[in-house]
Amino acid sequence: GNQLKMIACFLMLCDSIGYMLIENGVLYGLDPEYWTMALATEQGMRWYAFAKVLRFFGRMAFPIFAYLISEGFIHTSSPRWYGIRMLICALISEVPFDLATRHMVWDLSYQNVCFTYVIAIFTMYLIKKARKLPLAVRILIMGAGAAAAFLARSDYGALGVVFICMMYMLRNDRTARLVTGALLSAAESLGYYCISAFSFILIRFYNGKRGTVPMKYLFYLIYPAHMLLFYALVYFANR
């Protein structure tokens, strides 16, 4: 579990470097005029190609994180505290996320991925409570959670919630879990040649153990911190 988390963090950083530092920084991606001018140069195209490579591999981060979210919910002794902890991370990360992706202090048009995780955790909690009810009821609950993520405009949105909930609902069937996860990951990354599905090669070797070194709060620290750092680098470089 720790090894998967470290790999996912590395892939997340690759994606963020490509998007936040290169596309939004070096290539002035938030300004259509400067973006067009940058891509009209040979150097700009080289930077853009490098960013695409980083983002290509970075797409594999989400399925790993999402899979570990479902694992965390399955094994947590307090689903309520698990959700609250993720909500705190979502709230703390929102300003760094908006700064790094929009160069604005607050932008409600798009929320960070931790809000998707919060909605997924709450949805899994309701599915767990409805475990004695017909399957159709649990599917409706999952659909409601997906709709909530869509309306909240959170990163990875409805598909992200469906992915995490399916990993939870199929927890007792490893083969079905892996196949379903790979298919949903492929659907999420159609624009990147379905690269996200390859993350399940790594997940296939996950043994269900957390690991010997405590890394429980690694993501909660790295996620907002790296976005603040990348925004600061772009801001001071373009002054």
C-alpha cells in the first residue's frame, strides 16, 4: 500500500508539472493569446510535447489513489472520521488548487479531487448501510453520489465516484474488481490512449497490507503543498 501510494504521488507530480508548471506557466496556458504565440514557436512546441508526455503518465495516478480510497474505507475503524479527514484536506486544498490551475484565489467552476473523494466516501457509507437492501437500491445510491460529484464540478467527477464505489462493491471478487477498474480507467483516459488502465498492472500486485513505514497522511500533505509550490514558482518566474 505504501509503495502504491508513493508511485501515485510521483505520477501526480508528473501530471502537475506538465499542467501547472509548463502549460499554465511556461506556455501561459491561461491566456489564449500568449498560448497561441507560444505554440507558434519551435521551443514552445517542444515544451508542449514534454508536458503531454508528463501528463500522459500522470493519468495513472488517479486510479491508484481512488483504489486506495476504497481500501481505506474498507479497513477504517471510523468511516465518519475518514470522511471528515478527507473533507478537511479538500477545504485546505481548494485555494492552492485554484491558484495553481486558474491563478485565482477562489473559483467555484471546478473543485479539487478531494471533494470527489469526500462524496465517494459518503456514498460508500450509504451503500454499506443499505447492504441488506436489493442491489438496485445500492446502484441508485451510487448514481446519486455520481450526480452529486457532477453538480459539484469536482475533479474526475461522476466517473470518479462510480470508480471508487465499484471498487468497494466488488471488494470480495478480486478478478471482477481488477477488470472493472481497468475498464473504467480506460474510459476515463480515452483522450490519452486509455493509459490509466495500465495502473492496474501495479494494483494487481497489491497484497492488501499497508506497509511498515507510517504514510497515512502523506497524500494530505503533498497534495496542497505541491500546488502552492508550483503556483509560487510560476508567479515569481513571470513577474
